[in-house]
Amino acid sequence: MKEYKLYYDGQWKESDGNEFTEVENPATEDIIAKVPKGVKSDVDKVVQSASNAFNEWNATEPSQRAEYVEQILDGIKNRQEEFVEAIVSELGAPKTFSEKGHLPLTLNEMEATLNEFKTFNFKEETKGSTVIKEGFGVVACVTPWNYPLNQIQRKITPALLAGNTVVVKPASMTPISAMILADIIDNTDLPKGVFNLVTGSGSVVGDYLTKHKDVSVVSFTGSTSVGSDMYKNAAPNIKKVVLELGGKSPLIYLKGGDVELAVNKAATTFLDNAGQSCVALTRLLVPNDQLDEFKSVIKDQYKNIIVGDPTEEDVDVGPLISAGQKETVLNYIEKGKEEGAEILLGGDEIDREGYFVEPTVFVNVTNDMTIAQEEIFGPVLSVITYDNVENAVEIANDSDYGLSGAVVGPHEQAIEVAQKMRTGNITVNEAQVSPEAPFGGYKESGLGRENGVYGIEDYLEIKAIFS
């Protein structure tokens, strides 16, 4: 079993504390690694390291900063197999999805941001002034467990390019990918102190880090409830806050559209990663008179789904991240039953080692039910019927969240419907998400945007010089 350290000042260092967090493989329940359970004095040292490096890094030419980030990208490319193995073992994501989902997402987004950065202007002349864009200072990057590599990348790539230094606090349940990334960075020419890594509990290390007086920006991805706490932590020092939070995303099917495509789009998002994705299309909205048709297509498409050992090539769905998450998902399934929804498929735990739950589809769901309003973060889909298109849009927007969405139907009508949806990202029919496009949510799904120039802009101070 590997035992890791903290990383700051360009070196691997011991924690001031003497406790460790065990990392569990959710498919086998075996302990596979140990990481330091950091303490407040660790945070002070890590933040000081980042603070010491900021002025010189912020003064570095943008093209030079890009070269350092490209070295990180090259390092990830060279160690893809190692990352896949880590993601399968610490998260339980199926090997195929780790190879074709997690890693390509990271590489494509980094490459897209670096490409967009080539034409980014840090100085602009306006009437009577020169506008300068520069880094804030130290960015605290607090990341979730569901995409343990890419969620770090989405923060450090734009933050570093913008001229900030970073402190990464990865999720305690999936820190191995972060450790591999830190090792890659340790072997680049990136100046010491620009990238730093501290591990520990969110309640101690995360809380103290985001409140720290020398942290200028808090960038957090995770649940809306924790994001609200981050917002409060940032308030006393008026820190900039970038939040990518929860979702309860709708897919609206319009009459005349491709039923099988609609079912497949929903399946892809709520089955990949065992439904542990904030963008999962977990509300499928269909016309009243086509419910029976959808039920038949869902049964047909889902009958061959394989749930099991994530190391096996043909497995579609792996375990949930932990015993606690498994219990949460099962409780939501019971709540759906209690509130009158009907189980079409699944609905139970799987009797085997690890934290497995059957992919579950509810029908006869109304949008006021708990399973239609709250983010479950598991393989659970709610099928909701609507009377007309206006009613479908009303149902789609009747949510505290607004992160993602989709429309399947006749193209022009689908575009009109997409424009009426109050959510940050919407795909129409077979369209794919672009890594250059902004990613982020409306309402309680967050603040700010990620990817491309949109992500870089969230990490920049703006100064006007009159001369």
C-alpha cells in the first residue's frame, strides 16, 4: 500500500499531523493507499509557498506560462495508463469509461484552453486608458471525487495561465490521481511554489484553506450545500468565488424526434460514472401519449447493461464511491416509491462485494417529487410526462438547478425550446459539447464559467491605467 505526502515549495513533505486517511477501492472495499490527514499548520505552509511564488509567476510572460502548462499536458499524456488504473481503483469508474471518458476529457479541455490562450490579450488600449489583466494571487482549488483528474485540471489550467499560483485540495476519497499529477508537475520546469497540494478533510483543511487570509480566489466544485459554505467562507475577506455545483438536468423530447436517441442520451449520462456526474440528464421529459413507447424503448436499450467489476472491459456501470453514497441512493429510491413513482427497472442494491446499486428508472414521476427535484448522484432516472411544449419548458425550468440540459426533436423547434431553458449548457439532438465553450450553471448550479477563454477570465483581476 502506497503512503503519500504533501507537496509544496517544489518538494514532497511530511504533514505536521500524524494521522492518515485511507483510500478505499469501492468495488472491492480494499484499502489501496493512505494520504496525510492535513492540519491547519500544513495549510499555512502550503499557502505561504504559493504566496511566495506569486509575484514572480504573475510577472512571467504569458507565452512562458503556457509552455509550463504544456509540459504538464505532455506529462499527463505520457502517463495515461497510470491515471486510468488510478481512476478505476479509487473511483470505481469502468475501465472503458476511464479510457474513453475521463482521460480524453482532460486532454481535450487542456489543449483547447491552451489553443485559445494563444490569442488572449492581457493588455488593451481603450479611450484614455490602458486596461491590464493579471492574476489575483493564490487560488484555492477544492475539487470533488467524481472526476478526480479533470476537475483539478479545470481549475489549475486557467488559474496558472492567468498568472495565479494554486493550492489544490483534492477529495479525500479520490486523491491518487492528484498525487500522480503532482508527481508529473514535480518533473516539469514549473517554478517551485506555483503548484501546491494539501490533503485532509473538508471540514478542517478545506474550511481553513478557503477562509485563509492569504487566499485570493476560492474555486470549488461539488454539492450546492458545500458551495454555499464556501461562499460564506469567502465573505470576510471578499474573496473571488468560482463555483460549479449541483444539477438536476432535463432532457426534453419533442414529438417527431428520435425516441431511441433521447433514451440513449439519458442513459449515457446517468449510467456513465454510475450516475455520479453533475451534468447527468436525470429528468427525461416525454409527451403524455408517448410514455408507453418510451417505456418499451428503455426496457429494450437497458436490458444489456452490465454492472460489475470496473476492471473488466465489457462493464458499463461500476460501484458507487462509498457505502455512504450507496445508502443515499437507496434512500432516494425508497423515497420515490413512497411518493408514488413507479419503478420500471432496477430499484435495489446488488448483493456482491462493493457498493453497487441497480440502474433504476422511475416512471409516473411528477416534478414535485423529491427524486425529480434533488440531485441523487447515482444511476437513477426519472421519466416525467408533459401536456404540451410550453408545459415541458415549464417543468424543465422548475428546478433550483440550471447546469445542463438537452433537447431531442425537430431541429428548429428544438433550438427554440433550448433558448427558453434556464440552464448553462444544452445539447440539441446529436450535438456534442465543445471544450472551447463555456461550462457552468444558472441559479444554484454555481457562479462563473470553466473552459477556454471563459475559464481564464474568471481568474483575472482588471486594472485601468490612465496616462
